[in-house]
Amino acid sequence: MFLMDARGVLVFYNDAAALLIGKAFGEMGEIPAEEFGAVLKMKTPEGRPLRRRDTPAGIAFFERRPAHKMLAATGYDGVQRLVHATAFPLFGTTTELHGVVSVFWQVADLEGDA
């Protein structure tokens, strides 16, 4: 699970997410989502690069709606993994966006990307 705040900063991810990206949150700390997204090199399952705004988290953040996709992401270990990812916006009592939560589950390891 990843948690992004209303500024677009990745403010937390759990130990399961650390397995996907190859670093614990304590090692990384808060990081702007665009910087984090660049690290993961997200692509379609067919290998086409995905813009950040076209990922489930990007759709939830920019379009303020839930989204789900299968995508390939590369961790710090250089391993590209195929994952299902779902994200949804977090709203307060008004329509003010407080952030985005993203959950994912791995389907397979793909070839190394490094």
C-alpha cells in the first residue's frame, strides 16, 4: 500500500510495498510522487511507458476518481514486476482531496530492467 498526500508527496508505504520497490520506507522517507514514479519506470504490460497521470494513482489524484490497471514496475533491485494496481482518492467531509491510497498485488516477475 502507498499513501500520497494532497500535495502529491508519497508520505508512507508499508512493508509489502517495500518488497516491490526494494527499499523500506525508513530508508527513503517522504518523496515527491513524480520522483518516485520515475524510479519505478511504470509501463503497460506490453512495455509502453506510462505517464504518471495515466497510472491508477495519477488518475485518482488528477481526475479525483478510482482507477485500476495492470502495469509493469521496476524496483530499485532492477527487477521488473507485473502488478495489478488500484487507487482511489481520499476526500474529507467536503470534496477537498486529502490524498490517494494505492494498493497492488504482484502477478509475476518479468525480465530485469537494469
